[in-house]
Amino acid sequence: MVRVGGVVRAALATLGILSTVAGVAEARQTPRGGAVEYDYLIRGGTVVDGTGSPGYRADVAIRGDRIARVSRDPIDAARARVVLDARGMVVAPGFIDMHAHVESLARRPLAELFLRQGVTTVVYAPDGGMPWPLGAYIDTLRAIGHAPNIAFFAGHNRIRQEVMGTENRAPTAAELERMKAMVAQAMEEGAIGLSTGLRYVPGIYSETGEVIELAKVAARYGGIYASHIRDEGAGVFDAVAELIRVAREAGLPAQLSHHKLMGQPQWGQSVRTLAMVDSARAAGLDVTIDQYPYTATSTGTGVLFPAWALAGGTAALKERLADPAQRARIVEGIKETILEERGGGDLARIQLARVGFRREWEGKTFADIARERGREPDLDFAAELAIEIQTQGGASGVWHVVDEGDLRRILVHPWTMVASDGGLDGLGEGHPHPRGYGTFARVLGRYVREEGVLTLEEAIRKMTSLPAWRIGQPERGRIAEGLIADLVVFDPAKIADRATFVEPHHFAIGVSHVLVAGEPVIRSGSLTGSKPGRVLRRETVRAGAD
Ligand SMILES: [Zn+2]
């Protein structure tokens, strides 16, 4: 749909043209030529304004891209071109996803799986990835248009790859200068900060000093630093300490991305990682967190094997297994990985998702299969089964390796935001982690309504004003007169995630209306096809920055 300004829209509505274009039931004509002040009126809902304050009954009127009025007294329907019914619903600022893998936004500009959860802004290029050059990519994206707003990070991994390939060494002075220039360029072209993925090649080859030098460049532009830290398992404390060191030495805010502790030996240790964040904050550093609300990760069964055993593919693996000495080392490696990182000795924590060669195993755990075969569900059996699966090409697995207690402790921390870490997958394509479809709805359904872990107001703050402040968007993330009308209307009794690890391709339910910059992208539960999303830049640039 073509974007039209408020005055033009009002005129079109008077002529009865726009309601034909929109073709939806709740479009209203101007009665007897009376003055239409508002483009949209969201009527009868409970406003949860994003600040954490208690919700209250109010009507919200929108003119152009702004919230024109928030009124506890009902606003006359005749004063708006279109009335959106919100009775029994919550009206909240649109959700901001601090960590979204939306590489395919140009191909899927409506980003339906995000909109269906009420997300109006995605923060992209996390974990060190980035389209390069960023400016050219932004131009392309602007030409295509997109439904949600998007903000970008400059990505360390991409920058290092451009300059040094995948070399496992420190950069030369010249290489470091080139990387710094690239960070500066990306910041000039609109990035809101620097992201790293220190668990991945080639970021994994960098030392902290290199990251600090690059983060200093982002700091000069008022940017932030966001990191998929080096280790979320046994080395998690050193990795959190490294993040804090970057914040301190580069002098900028730091965001601990998708914080979790993987592996049974680490369970319960979020007490310690959160204490590290708290003491950094007490020392004056601006360290914050984001998290997705799932206790499982999703990856292939190959993750159980020592890396050397898989080099060269399935045929090479079979050859190694034929040699008793090598086989014994592989078995030991698998057992150690299960114990240290993949759920400890409990085989119910290893679940098969997509098994190409044996569909009836999909959804079953290693413990289920042991039971079927009349075997003890021990590590010997697990290693045997892992080998059986891998020599038939492998399978995708769901790894229940995060403790629910840690998840909740991190979720309720006042500086934790909600972020999906989800991809923008095509409906029915592949076998993604359900977080892309479900994160925001899951927090509101499971952790607010069902479990009462958070109040609705606090959960919404973690999805709106907190991330808006983090990415420098003072005109978003709250409902107040004069701010930009990025809004979601949802049913708090119904909102829920429907995507599971075994059946991930299900949209969240319970969201009725979603507006981006005053324009509906979901209206009465239907996608409108509008692409009003904007590219967001930081608006709170430090004094003295160039
Ligand atoms: Zn990550």
C-alpha cells in the first residue's frame, strides 16, 4: 500500500476512497462532513505505556506518524478516520527485538513472524555479522521497503574477514587501522554500535585488545558494544569479564547478548554472572543484558563429536570409527561433551528434531530410544546412538542445556531486555529454533500470564522503553503524546507462542493490531502488506562526537 500523509488520508477518507483501498470492516466514513482530527483511534484498551507504570484504560489517537492523544476519557469515534477496536486488549509500544538475524529482510520485507509477535523494530547484524558496505545495503533495503523498523550494528567478524580473511593471528598495525576505518565508515553510514561474535570464526581469533580498539571507534560516535561472548559454557565468567573490560577500556555501554549458561556444571551460576554485571554497574559502567526465553538451543548432532572426527565428512568418520583406537577416542569425546556441555548425564535432555533417515524419531529423546530398545539410558548408549545417527548423515537436535532457574533469574534482572536471536525464516522452510516465531509472545503468555514470573508492565518495559533507550530512540518505546506511533494491540488472555522445537513453523497468536510509524502492518489479525519501517540511527549522539 502506498504511504499517504495524514491530510491526504483524511481527504481520501472523506471521499470514501481510502476505506475502499483498505477494504476492512472497521474503516469509518466521516459523518456529515465533520472534522476528522485523527487517522486512527485505538479505542477501549488498557494502555501499558512501556515505562513499567501500571496499565490504565485509555483511548489512543494517532495523526500521521505520531501519537496525537492519550485520553482516559473516551474519544469520540467520529473524530477518527479509522477506529481500531481494543476492548479487552492491551495497547503497548511496539516491541523492539535487540538481537534479530534478519539477513533475509530484503527477500521477506514484511517479516511476518516478527510482526505477529508485536515486534515493530529489529536490531540487526548481531554476533559480528554485517552486510558490507553497510551504506549500500541500507540504500537497497530502503528502495525495497520493509514493515518493521531496523537498526544496524557494525559487525566485527565481517570487518575482520574483509581485512584478514580467516587468519588465526593478531592484526598488523596497518590491518588494525583498516578495521578501525571500516568501523568508522559503518558508524557514519548509520550503525548504532559494534557487535562481536567471539565464539565464531574469525572473531574467535581476536584478542581483547583488538576489540577494545574497534569499540573505541564506535564510542566516538556515541555507539554501544554488543557481544555474543567468547564462551557460554565452562568459560562464561572469563567471557563476561572480557565484555566488562571492553566497556571500561573503550568507554561505552556494553550489551551481553542472549545471556545463558550452557551445560550442567554451570547451572545456577547466573547468580555469579549477574553479580558481575551488578558490580560493573555499581562501578559506573553501563552494562545491560538481553535474553531469549527458552531453555534449549538448537543445532546438529555433529556438535557431540570432536571436531577432528568430522573433518572430511561421513565417509571419513566411518573410516576413523573402523579403527578401534580412534573409535575409543571418539566415544570418549562424545561422552565428555554430553557431560560438560550438553545436559550432563540425563539423556532426556537430548531431543531429535529433524531426522531425515528416520522420521519416527523426530521429537524423541535419547532416553526414549533407550527405553524402546530395552537399554540403560547411560553415556555408553548415548555415544553408540550418536554414532549410529552421525554415520547416517546426522540429524538436527534440540539441546535442553539451559537451567530454567537461570533463565528466570536472568529474565527478572532489571537490566535484562527480551530479544529473540531468531532468524527470518520462510514459513515451512528448514528447521529453525522456535525463538524466531515465539519469543515475545512466550514471555507474555508463559512467563507473565501462566507463571507470574514478571508483571505485564515489567515484561513490556523489557520489550520497549529499555531497548529503545539502549539503541538511542527517545521517541520510541513509550506511549505518550507526541512520540512516534509504533504500537501493538494484543489480548493478554490469549497471547502465546505456538512454535515448538519439533514443529517450529507456527506464528504466535493473540496480536490484533500492529502499527509502525502510525500505519497498520497488522490490522484485525491480518497482514496489511504496508512497509512503513524506517532505518533507525542513534539520536543521542554524545557531545563532541564527529
Ligand atoms: Zn549469538
